[in-house]
Amino acid sequence: MEIMKARTQPELMTVLKFLDKRMVLPVKNKQHIVSMEKGYEGEKRFDSLLGMAVQAEVLVLNDLLLSISDQSVQIDSLVITPETAYLYEIKNYRGDYQMKDRQLLTLSGKEIGNPLTQLTRTTSLLRQLFHQWHADIGVEGAVIYVNPTFTLYHASPKDPLILPNQIQAHFSKLDSQRVALNRNHRYLADRLLSKHRTDANFHQLIPDYDYHCLKKGITCVVCGSFDMEFTQRMGTCKSCHSKRAKEETVVQNIEEFRLLFPELKISRNIIHEWCGEKVSKERISFILSKKYTKKNHTTGAYYEWKESSLDDSLTNKRF
Ligand SMILES: [Zn+2]
């Protein structure tokens, strides 16, 4: 199994979580964080189940956002096997549900929607794209329910739904294919990757904020609390009791700043203020010159990110 596009925490979720610590977020944004967290947890569960079950040569592309025939297509996971590209829509619902007239409902009758509407559309658009590209490979789509507590009553065996107790058997089927991939499969995966784009609606889903309205201070990298205590080298969170090197905590807080304010220059003074003046300016200068590249040495020095100096997915985010 080769992961050609790894899954990372959604940027929108990262930004909203950072803002949630430092301002009062509208309820709809808070609810969005909770639903994104549930979804992301489910996607990671899917990745782990797939990783454990499939050893065969397949190509995996996660979180693809494509534009096909002017329509936006979002794919949670695409697994390219020699004969078929399996497209998965991953759901992390907990508890008991029922299917009635192709609608998914809770047992008390609350309508959740038709799980197959989106899947049918996505599958058909991907087939159309492969046809345009003359890619000789089938497309099969399925909605996969990964939470082990999920139970579905009255589901039709004909519907492309994979329930928790069917996941193992389904992945075993993928794993049993013994035909090798060829360079056409890889070419197809590369072509899909080059077509991937970032979400243009991203900014519309973030509330307005500016530097002055956000709470200043150093936050715990584990739980987000401002209740931190520092010694010479270590930082201890009084809320979750985690301990981290002071430098690591400061760098993570600088990275929060960088992600939230890509247009602002990173200077010693602004980071000193951003960190709530909890760390001396000398220490901030030391950390900045170690991890970042200094620009404009004479007057008004500022720092830019030194590529590859920190191996953390957070630092690769741009929007
Ligand atoms: Zn903490």
C-alpha cells in the first residue's frame, strides 16, 4: 500500500481551534469544530483500518478536492487497485439508525438525509473524468461507516453501504488482488494529484478577526490552556499537567501567529506581545534566530520561516 496523498488535520479546523482559544467564537463555528473533529477522527480510524488490513500494492489518495465539469467533487479516500478505483465517503456516526425510502433516519425518526445522493454524484463525475482521460479502470463508490457503535436497520444489501462489521471483509477483498499495478495507475494518481485544489470557500467559513481582538498569551500545545508556568527551559500546563520544552511551546505559538496572520511580519516585539510577555525578549530573539531566517538585519528586523527546520504538519499549512 502506498499513500500518495496523506491525510492532515483540515486547515479550517486548525484555524478555528486556534481562534477558539483566543476569542469568543460564534456558536455555529464552535459546532463546526465539533463536527469536523468527529469527521476527522472517523477518517483517521478508516486510515488505520485500511493500513492494518491491506498489504497489497494499491495507491491511496486522501482528501481530494477536484473540479470536474465545473462541479466541485470532494473525495475522503480513493484507493486505486489494478482494476478498480474505490471511492469512499467516510462517516463516523455513533448509535442506531434506520433506512426508510432511501433516507437515513435516527430511530426516533429524525431525518439525516440520503447517504447515497452525494456518493452517486461523486462516483459518476469521477467515472466521467476517467473516461475523458481514457483511463481503463472502473470506479466503485461506497459510504463506509467506521464507528463500531453504528448500527443500521432496514438497509438494502444492494446499496453501496459498508457497515462496521463488513469493513474487514471488504478490505480483505482489496487485499486479495494479486495483479500488479502498472505505470498507467501511477500516472492516473499523479494526474489526480495535480488536479487537486484548495478550498476556495475556506475564508467564508472563518469569522472576522484581527490581531488586536485576539487574547495574547502562551497556550499549552496539548489542551490550549493559557494557564502555563515556565522555568528556564520547561513549560508546564496547570490544566492538563503536560510538560514541554519552553522552546517547543514558543515555536508552536509563533506558528499559530504565522497561520492566523500570514500578512504580518514576525518580529521579536510582536511575538513577545503575542506570547503575553511571558517570555523575555532575549529568549524570543534566541528562538527566532534558531528556527527562522532573519531578514533586514539593520533596521526593523523580521523573521521568515526556515523551511524544513520543524517537522510538523502544522507548519506546512498555507491558506
Ligand atoms: Zn494543557
